[in-house]
Amino acid sequence: MAYTVASVLGSSAAGWFAGKRSGKAEILGTAASTIEILAARSDTLDANVEDLKGKLREKDEQIADLTGRVNVLADLATQRAAVAEVKEVVDRIAAKLEC
């Protein structure tokens, strides 16, 4: 009978230790899986951020190009207005000379 009690207690203790060890292994496995998932998401987010930075650089270049074009057009409009004023003066002088 003592042997049976000792056997039951030994089996219980072994089961408890095995369960505790198994539980720790499961927790560590879950933690490792969680870390892998978070690392993958972090890598994906980093890639998305780099992609967005590239797109922003492209947009900045396009804006700079368009700003340059607008400045050229503004200069041309100003020059055209100046030429129109000079033409008007020349036409008045020509009209006075014809008289």
C-alpha cells in the first residue's frame, strides 16, 4: 500500500513538473511566434514607409518642375506686356512721323 501511495505521489509530481515544463515551452513558443509576426509587420511597415518617401520625392520633383515652368510663363507674360508697351510707343511715334 505504501508502494501504491508513493507511486501515485511520484506520478502526480512527475505529471506536475512535466505540465509546468510543457506550459513554459508553450508560452515561449507563443512568444516566439508573436515576435516573428511583429517583426514581419515591422518590415512591411518599413517597406511601405520607404515606398511613400520615394513617392514624396517624386512629387517634390514634379512640383519643382512645374514651379519652374510657371516662373518661365510668368516671365514670358511680363516680357510680352513690355513688348506691347514698346510697340504702342513705336506706333505713336510712327503716327506722328507720318503726319
